[in-house]
Amino acid sequence: MHETILWEIGGMTLHGKTLVMTWIVMAIIIAFVLSGARHLTSGKPGKMQNVLEWMVDFVRKLVSDNMDYEKGKPLLGYLVTLILFVFVSNVFGLIPNFTFGLLHNVEFAKLNEIFHGAALMSPTADINTTMALALMTMGLVISMGIKHKGSHYFHHFLEPYKIFAVIHVIDLLSKPMTLAFRLFGNIYAGEVLIGVILMLPGWWVFGGILPDAIWLAFSVFIGAIQAFVFTVLTTAYVAQAVAED
């Protein structure tokens, strides 16, 4: 499995490998979006624009299916970014390490250790990443609830009886935990199995090209499903917070 690489900066301890992989994922997403929006046209769009428009329409439908679209419209940019980031992060660990050993002697920022191994690392295989995403979601839920209901948003903690406040608080705290651990568990387990496959003797690897390909395809499918689930749950939680009833 991937070794945890720590950076000590200004008295803070940072997960260097997770940060580097996250920055690469961000660069990939920015490049994808720029390529899709570079030559926007209302006529005959290019392939990348078609893909980008399909994703925006897909997320827009998720919002309109779960809440009043006018209330959820400000979330569109965040949700599109979220589903893109989670999906690319999920499948990033399936990409072979194409550095070809060029960084083996580069000790700056421990790059030789960060890019060590046969495959790259999914940022979502680190619980810190998934927990940060989950906390962002819950912060968004609470802020949207306050925006549309004011202080009345907190009244639902006392309904139908004040004693139910305990249950509502437990529910609020459990949501980010389940969001974070569901995503982390699925992606981390997938990377562990890939690591096991890569450690098998050579004849097993070459003799099992078809099973390996099937497993990689299944991993991409799981990555897409988890990105979808995370985005749908984010939308559903916001919908609950802004609902009038």
C-alpha cells in the first residue's frame, strides 16, 4: 500500500503525497474544463464541450429533482466541481506511475518517495481528504438552511419534541462520518486489491490480463458510483435543509 509521506512546514504536519496527488487531480480537472469551454458555441459544439454540457445538465437535473431549482441553482457550480473532483480522484490510483524513475534521486519535498511504486495514489484513499469533503458538505447544508430559514432552521432540532434534539444532533454528526468513511473505504479497499494484484508472481500477472482488465473496469465503475452517491447525498441534505415542510 501507499506509504504516508509527511511534510513538516511551519510547525504543521501535512500529508505530502496526498497534497501532490490532489494538485495533479486539480490540474487535470482545470485542463478538462478549459478544453471544453475554450471554444463555446451555441451551434455545433465540440466533443469536449458536449461532455462538459452533459455533466452540467446531469447535475442540474439532480438539483431540480430534489428541491426547488431556484433555491438550488447557486449550488450548481459547486456540485459539478464536486462530482468531477471525486470521480477523478477515485480513479487516479488506477493510473500507472509514468515518471519512469526520473524522480528516484529527487529528494526535494520527498518527491522520490511520493512517486515511488507502480501506480499513483487516489487522494480519496486518504481519510483526511474524504473527511474534508464531508465537512464542506455539512457546512454548506447548515449555511443554506440558515440562508433560507434564518434562526428558524435550528427549530427542527426540537421537533416534534425537545427530547428529540439528542437524536437530531447525533444525525447531524453521523452524516459527515458516513459520507467520509463510505468514500474512503471503497477507494482504499480498491487500491489495496490493486497492490495485491501487482505483487503476484509474473506468470499470474501476464496469465491474468483479462481478469486484471475486468477488475480495472470494475474499479472505474465503483469510482463513478461513489462520486455519484457523494453528490446525490450532498444534494439531498441541502434539499432537506431548505425545504419548507
